[in-house]
Amino acid sequence: MNRSELGAALRALRAASGKEAKAVARGAVMSASKLSKIETGKFSPSTDDVDRILTAIGVSHDVKSEYMDAARAAATEATAWRLIQRAGLHKAQRQLKAVDARMSRLRLFQPALVPGLLQTPEYMRAVLSRHQELSETTVRETVTARLERQAVLYDESKALRFVITEPVLRWLIVPPLVMAGQLDRLISVSRLPHLDVRVVPLSGRQHDIPNHAFVIRDDRAVTVETVHAELIVTDPRDVALYVAKFDGFAATALYGDAMREVLGGLRDDLLRRRERP
């Protein structure tokens, strides 16, 4: 059931109950205009919105359970990467810049690549150039847009936390010299007082699995990156799962001088490797 279908179903339930929209909106503690937008599919309700609407309508427990399941499914939106590429990767980066401007707290977990907000231009270009279907113009515009996004790193009003697994730092998707520069960049930004950059080491026992990358913004929404699509998760119970996963990895990760010592050692090793005949 998508957003439009869910809204129509809620409207049908309200009509069947004989209750007017104003009364249901009042009982659900929301404006009548918001309820109207939900019912017409113009606004995507949270699971809490749906819960309050169903309670105000007065449906049975079984009906409520059924529609809450549908609401949780609708709270996860997927957009295929090919559609994002078709619309313009640089436009997607500018949309994210606007999202970043509104948030106050970010938690990002990355087991595959250096996070985009921390990437050097050379690293960005190497990542994008893997996609042969992207033109040089698209790559250039996307790199520029992503660099513009990085201005958020210097906004001291925001709390930004990054957890990276150690294999990310060893995976040579770029030449050794470029990766050495990328590690230098991580060391540098990690010294910003409002940034928390951590690395989960390969040594030591782990109690979780680094399934995939995800970003949590303000504990309200999670962006999940899969091979084929980008997922947006907003159900509070699902968001809480990602928060717990992030906090678990953060607790086992190196940070501060210990983390920078590891990065410095990896960087120096890359530079020595380049100097070998």
C-alpha cells in the first residue's frame, strides 16, 4: 500500500464511521488541512499520525493492527539509483545540502567507502568514474555539488558523527597516493571540535555485522544505501534499530589520538608503497 492508497483507505474508514473530518482531526491532534492532505495522498503520514487518526476514528483492534502494518511499510520509501541518476546526481547532492542545512544531528555509518562529506575531490571522482554511463560533465557537476555540501562540516551548531570500518581505509578503490591524501583529510577534519570521527578496528571481537551504509538525521529518518536503491526509513521503531546499531559500533571504535595514529600509520604505509621501485 503506497501513500496515496493509505490515504484513500483512511478516508474510507472515516467515512464509514460517520465522523466528520474536523472531528477526527481534532481527536488526532492535527489540523484539518493536514488530515485532508493525508487522505488525498499529498502528505506522507508518520506511523504516529496514522495511529492517532485510527484512534480518533475508533476502529477495532484488528483493523488498527492491519493499517498500522501498512503504515510502517509506507514509511519506507525506495528510489532506484537509476532514477536518481536520470534526474541528475548533482541535483540530488543539492537536495541533500538543503536537508543537511535543516538537521541538527547526523550519525553516519559506512563499511564500504569514505563518507561523501569527508571525501577529497580525487576520491569522489574515482568513485563516480566507476560508472561508465556517467559523462565527464555529470562527474564534474556532481563533484562540485558534493564539495559544496561539505560546508556543513564547519557549522558548529551541528553535531556530526561518523563511524567507518577499518577495511574502508585499506580498500584501494583509488591509487595509493590518492588514498594517502584521503587519509590526511580524515585526520584533519577529525580535529574539528563538533565532529566525531571513529574507526572500527579489525582487531578485537565484534558483536555485530556491518551490513551496509546508513545515515541517521535527527533520529527521525534513516537513509539506507543498497546496491540498487536508496531507502528512506521513518518508522520510529525502525529508526531506533539503526540508532542502536550505530551506537554499538561507535562504542567499539577508535577515536581521537588513537584513531589518528592508526590513520597516520596507514597513510605512511601507502606513501612507502608508492616509493618502492
